[in-house]
Amino acid sequence: MTDNSKINRDGARPASLFERADAAFGLDPRREGLKLPPVPIDVPPVPQALRRPAPQPQAAPQAAPQPAAPSFAKAPAPQPVAEPAKPAAEAPRAVAFAGPFARIDREHLRDGGLIVPEDPVTGLLEEFRIVKRELLADARAGASALARRILVCSPHPGEGKTYCATNLAIALAAERGLEVLLVDADVVKPSVTQRFGIEAEQGLMDALADPSIAPENLVIRTDIEGLFVLPAGTATSRDAEYLASARTGAVLDRLTVGAPDRIVIFDTPPALAASPAAELAQHVGQALLVVRADETSRAALEDAQQLLSACADIKLLLNAARYSPSGRRFGTYGTKGR
């Protein structure tokens, strides 16, 4: 242990490290009389090769990128690529009737007891106006062309189905903006052209037998505005097979599709006498079953209805009825007592 009594305490303040070094080696430049050796002015430069390059500042080391934490989020589902819009398909256009032109003899219509368009309103016209109104309502309510195809038939011959089909066509043609095509589908005993007093060679059966024949070219244009006639055509032994073929649907589609203001009426053979009525019932939306008052039996009516069951809408038309509950007949209003 150091003996404190031997430490020299002259000067009254404690000696620092520099002071003690000066006391021992005399190196304090503040001391008077101390002469330092002069620094030479002409110092030879250090050769370039011996110079150390100045240390370049180093960029702070960048932290290594940390791996991304695993993501458990569900990847978005791929969005479907939108396809280019397709051009809208054009609506089918109705074919124009381009057959021969025929003038209807009005006197011939009167002799046959038919409606004459230019004559005053008669009871017969008023009766068929009522019939056509119901048929038109259902035809216009239907979404397809089937509702605009109307079959006129009867259980037996002689019950007035051709008479009613002809008068109905004339009454319908009086509607503004309506085209009415009366098709004679009674190939066994065609009589529509005879009712109008016109002649024709080719017609429906020719278009069914020969696919190269366009049916619209066989349609007769009449001078009754809006009324057209397609004759029965050439009869053969295979008429029933032609009517049952797919060609029938194609021909009827060509005449009706794309024509919302066109009504087609088919005058067919009696349902209980020949098969065409049952075949055509598959291609129409309405059927008008004509029965004669006091003659057609209930059994015949039910059998005919069964044969036409392919048509979902069958209406009944009572022909030659003479009884009126009120005692008045159509057409008498306004004729007397004005």
C-alpha cells in the first residue's frame, strides 16, 4: 500500500496526467524556454504509388428482404371473358302470295247464298261476325302461328262445313289489315273454287307432292280485299300419306310463319268419312266443328271430336238452326219502325 506521506503536494492543486508528463519529460509547449525543432517546409511529396487510397464511404448494408408471410387468403376466381355480342337473328319474313289473280262474280255469290262484301248488312253476315269475333280473339291471344290456323270440319257430309268455311273467310277478310287464306283441303270432293266461281288446276296437294313447288305461287289472289284461295290441287291415291308427311308442316309454316296478321282456314272432308281432317288437326290451333241442327247425332259429334283431339281447342258451330228464343233473327234491327 502506498505511503501517502511521501507524495509531494507542492502547488496546491492535484497534478493531471499532462502535468506529470511535463514534469517528467519537459514536453509542455507552454513552458518558457522550450524550443521545438523547426518543421521542414520543403517536404518531398509522397509517391503516388505509396499513397493509400482514401477510404470510400460505404453504404449502409441493406437488410435482407424478409420472406413474405404465407397468405391463406383465397385467390379471386378468374372472371369469364366476355364473348363478342352476336348479331340478333332476323325474324322470319312472311312470304307474299304470288299466284294468279281472279275476279269473284258477286252474282254467283248471291246465288249460292253466300256473303257479298259490298251488299248491305244481312242477318247471315251478323251471325258470322259473332263467330269470327271469338275465333279472332283466340288467334290473336296465341303466341304461335298455330292459333291463326283454323280447321272447319263436320262429322258427316251435307252438314254445311264448306258453306260455313266460305262465309267465315269472307267475313274475316272484312277486318282491316288482315289477310285470310281459305285452303281447300277436301281433296276427295273439292268445292271451294266452285263456290267462288273460279277455276284452278294446281293447289295444296301439288305443293305437298313436289317439294320444288312453292305453295305461295299457287295461292289465287281475288278482288275481294284481303281474301286469298289455295285450291285442293291434283288428287292422287297417296293424298292421305302426303298429308301425314313432314312436308305438310313445312308447307303450312311457309304460309303462316312471320305473318301475324294472316289467318288460314282449312275446309276439310268430314271427320267420319275421310282421314285428312284428323291429320290436319295436328297442324292447327283451333277447330270449328259444324253440326246441323236436328240431324247430327250426339254419338257422331263425340266420335268427330275424338278424331280431332290433336287440336286442343275445338269449338262447336250449330248450322241451320231455325229456333230463336227471342223470336227475332239477326239483321231485322233497323229494317222497320224507324
